[in-house]
Amino acid sequence: MSENLNIAFIQADLKWEDINANRKLFSEAIEKISNDVELIILPEMFTTGFSMNAAELAENTDAETLSWMREMARKKSAAITGSVIISENGNYYNRLFFVFPDGTYKLYDKRHTFTLAKEDETYTAGKDRLIIDYKGWKICPLICYDLRFPVFSRNTVDYDLLIYVANWPKKRVDAWDALLKARAIENMSYCVGLNRTGEDGDGYIYNGHSAVYDPLGREITPLNREEVFTEEISLDKNYLKEVRSKLKFLQDRDSFSLSDE
């Protein structure tokens, strides 16, 4: 079991609805990532930006972007995760793939579709949360608007790392900063939030603020970074164990189950 997990996340100015240009952008960024990195994190809808034009942009699960992710994962010997627009059985999904270095993968469909942007009118919401076992770490990947719903992210299975990939606009970035920190504290886990930068085709401006918080809510990345960048950071499993052993807050959590009924 690995006691440390070396991650990299890429905060980028996405090219609006240009799948090929975005794959090229991330191919070049990933190429520069060190070989020590074990998990590479990409934004929400990283090939298109946060578009409701699913009919024109959606790919099938076996289409080029997933194949590209599998190729990149094998090439870098690292897992890669991020969300894309997928068409399946007549429905569209904002779907996150977690691709392992051997090319196998797991998927998560965004549970909370963003009603303010009418995402719920285009995309079918997922139902099940995903917990991934990777290199001795339990990882819970979620997508953007999921951040506002603490019950769905509640640490009922002792996961170690919570990930949010996002297109979170500048006008509400104060909520992004506050909620990422809160999710880390209440779940006693590392919490990574990866946002984009730039302006999308609908005129929304994004100013990043991607960050990593430790289980006490301390930010362990530089504050409020708004430029395009790739950050590499090592997460310490022994520190996580030490905090949880000393502060046994998770033992006092409420027991509950989620249901759509």
C-alpha cells in the first residue's frame, strides 16, 4: 500500500466546444508532468467546456476521448480522471471516467445536474456514488454542483480523498472556496477542487481557484491561483491516519442511507 499519493491537476482555459483542440491542450500538459505522478486530474467537461449542446458534442463511451484517456494513462503509468459529454441509450450524461494505468476504468455520472443552467433539461442525472480503490487509497470523485450537497459526499466509507472537477464561474467562486474547505473538514479527508479558467461561449468567466485541502481544512496549495497552471503535490497517508487517530470525529458521524424514493 502506498503511504503517499502523488497527484497532478491541470487548471486550463478550455477551448469552447472544440474537442480536438482541448485534447491537444491536455496532451501537451500531461507530457510535461513528472513520472512520479500517480493520478492526473482534468476539469469537468474538459473537451468542450460546460456546454448544453450535447446533441452535437456527445461521444459514445467507446469513442475517441476515452481511448485518448486510456492511451495517456498507459503512457504516463498514472491514473487519469475528468468528465466529458457522453451519449448512451438515448440519454446524455456528464460522465466522469477514472482510468487506471492499465487502461481499465470506472465511471460516475454527475448526480446533481445544475438546474440554474438547465443542465437537468439536457443531461440525465446519475444515481450512484463511486468509491475507487487505487494504490491503497479510497477516492471519491464528484462533479462541480455536487459540491453544494454535503449529504451526498458524506464520508460513510472512510474514503481518503475527495475530488471535485468543475466549471465553477467567477461570480460564485467565494462559495467554491468555502465549500471545498468545509468538505475537507467535515469528512476528515483530503479534498481536491479543480476548476477551469477563461471565458466560455456563453460569456461566463472562470478564475480557477483550484486547491487542495488537508483533513483539517488547511490549504496546501498556493492561494487563489487564477492563471493556467499544472500543480503537482504529494498527499501524505500517514498524516491523514494521524489526524483521524487523534481527532476521532468520524466515529461520531450519523448513520443514514440515501434513497431516490
